[in-house]
Amino acid sequence: MRRRRQCAKCEHRFTTYERCEHQPLFVVKRDGRRQPFDREKLRGGLERASHKRPVRPEAIDQLLDRIESAAVRAGGEIEAAKVGEMCLGGLRRIDQVAYLQFAAVYRQLGVEDVQAELDRLTPETAGRK
């Protein structure tokens, strides 16, 4: 925010700039450790999952914004599991193949688990055709 001010003694006019101070955000790991929230690290994981897929960078940015906003609303701390689930939910809406790739790594899915996840996704896509 930009403000024009005037000195009460000499009446000199000057401009001040105010900026919202952001609180640091933290991710709470499963073992209880707190780690600074790293938007770029999270972006890297989402981009790897959506590599060579028709996923717009803006869609990933919007997903990152939602996750960051959730961390702010939670008082500056968010659990790693919540971040992972929000990533999965967002990718599921954006691109199901990217979702599946992320889920395979995040949830450490085996072949049978991937097949089960595909079976769950198939009824959703069959209704859209």
C-alpha cells in the first residue's frame, strides 16, 4: 500500500510503502518435525507427476495457492498428510493420469494397488463420455 505523508514539523511531503508481512509457514511431518513450507519443492513434485500431460501451469499454481491458503488458515502449520491429500484431490480434478502418477509415488502403490485405483477411476470417466 502506498501512502503520501507530511512531516508535522517541516511539512516535507514523502511517500511510504506498506507491505503485508507474511508469517512463515511450516509443514508438520509424520514424526512431528516441523519443516518450512517450500512451494517450489511441492511444485516440482506436481510437475513431475504431470510431465508430458496436458496440464496447464496455471492449474498447478492454483492448486499450490489453495494448499498455501489452507496452511495460513490453519495458523501457519499444516500436516504433511493434509498437503499430500490436497495434492491428490487437486490432481484428480486436473488430470487423472497425473493423479495416478502422484498417488503411485506418494502412497507407494504396488501394481495391484494401481489397478485398484484405475478401477475406481474408470466409473467416473465412463459417465463423462
